[in-house]
Amino acid sequence: MAELKIVASIVAKDNAGSEILSALHNVADNSRQEMGCISYVVHQDVSDPLRFTILEIWKSQEAIDTHNNSPHFDAFKKAIDGKIDALEINILKEIY
């Protein structure tokens, strides 16, 4: 099966930018240790410091499923709960 890519966008609430950044550091560090993770990179918008984009590459859907059920991803979801204004997740497959 081909690799899958995830583009996740998060917009933090005005008073929660540093908390979201800390949670992103933790989830990225732990996710990079997962067997199915090829890449997990966190970006911050240069014109809007409350907007974060995470670019992930996974070996398979099974690897994504394992990640989504991991303790560190559960902790991340709890850490950002109520602290974000927007969340968008796109799972992509390369076609060309």
C-alpha cells in the first residue's frame, strides 16, 4: 500500500497559543517514534502565530489508525480541547 499523507490545520484561541504549541511539541516527539511514522513536522504560520499546520507521512492506514489510538494522541486531544477555534484534517494519497 502507498504512503498516506496528512495535512492538519489548527487555529488556537487567542489565549491558548503557547499551550497548543506545547501540546504539538509533545505529540510530534512521540509520533516520530511510532513504527509507521515516516515524517511528522509542525509548522507555524508566519503572519498568524495562532495558526499551525502539521504535515505527516505514514506508511499505511493501519499506521494512522494505531497513531490515532495511541496514549500520546489521546493526551494531545485532551490538551487542545476547548483551546482551538478551528481544526481541519485532510488525509491524502499521491496520485501523480
